[in-house]
Amino acid sequence: MKRFVLIGCCMAILTATAWAETAYISENIRLPVRQEPGSSKKIISIATTGDQVEILQKGPDWSKIQLADGKQGWALTRFLTSQLPCSTQLRDIQKKYADLESHATGTPADGIDSLKQENQKLSAEQQNCTKEYQAISEKYETLKNDAADVVKLKTSYEGALSKVSEQAKKIEALEANAGKSAFAENFRWFLAGGGVFLAGYLVGSISRKKRSYALIR
């Protein structure tokens, strides 16, 4: 029999634990947590507004709850709420604001001045970059124009070189023709000189023969 009672108690505990839900103590109250349901029962703890508890067994008037320290007791159901009380939310917000304010360095005006200085610095860097870009663009245009001039000069040089080569060929041809003409002229003079020499020789021979013939007579 004791065994069945023990099993029943364990099942009740497990059922109550599985059913437990989170709740908060409602606004502006100090709620007594009693050992048993009833306003005359022994108070085992005091819960205040915003305290988080677990509802183990919920009833229309009294609910069994478990406090954060693990104590279990009974409290009036109407003072339990599923929503975090507004006063607690406000207190949390004020605490977060105070923490942020304590960790913040300087004043908002200092932050604005810092942003202005950073903005001025970025503006100056942008202007420098713009100037450098303009200078690079000018150098690029100059190099492009110089390159065009170089191409023109190269074309002119190649054209002049071609003309010089043609002139050299013409000069070689003229020199060759001139050499041939001079050889022919010299050869003609040589032939003329030979003819004159031969004619003189013949004339001399005939004269000598005539003189010899006259002496014989």
C-alpha cells in the first residue's frame, strides 16, 4: 500500500513539474508565499514585484509556486501574471541606460566633433586623390601624344630611308652607266689614236719608199 502511495506521489510531482509555467509577481506588491493554501497559513517567503516564479499547480484562488531559490509554497493566483510588469520593464530599461551611460566616453557633442573631424579628413583625402588622378590623367595624355609623335617620326624616318635607298640604287645605276660610257669613249679615242698612228706609219712608209725609189733612179 505504501508503495502505491509513493508511486502516486511521484507521479503527482512529475505531473506538476511537467506542467510548470513561468509567471511574475504583479505590480507594486509584496506577496506572501505560504506553506499551504490559506491566508492564515505559515509564511515561508515574501515575493516582490517582478520576481520570476514557476507555477507548479494553478488553482482559481491559490497556486503552488517555486521561487528562484528553489523554495516551494502557495500564493494568491490573482497576483501572478504571465507578463513582465511595466515597473520591472522600466527598471530594466533604466538600468541598461545607466550601464550604457557609464560605459560611454565623452559627450554627444564630443562625438559630433569627432565625426566632423573624420569627415574633414576624408574630404581632404578625397581632394588629394582627385588631384593625383588629374595629374596622372595629364601625364597619360602627354605620353599618348608623345607616342603619337614617335609613331609619326618613325613613319617619316622609314619613308626617308626608303627614298635614300631608292636614290642610292639610282646613283649606282648612273655610276654603272657612266662607267660604261667612259669605257666606250676611251675605247673610241684609243681606236682613233691607233688609226692616226697607223695612218702616219703608212704615210711614212710610202714616203720612205718613194725616196728610196728616187735614189735608185
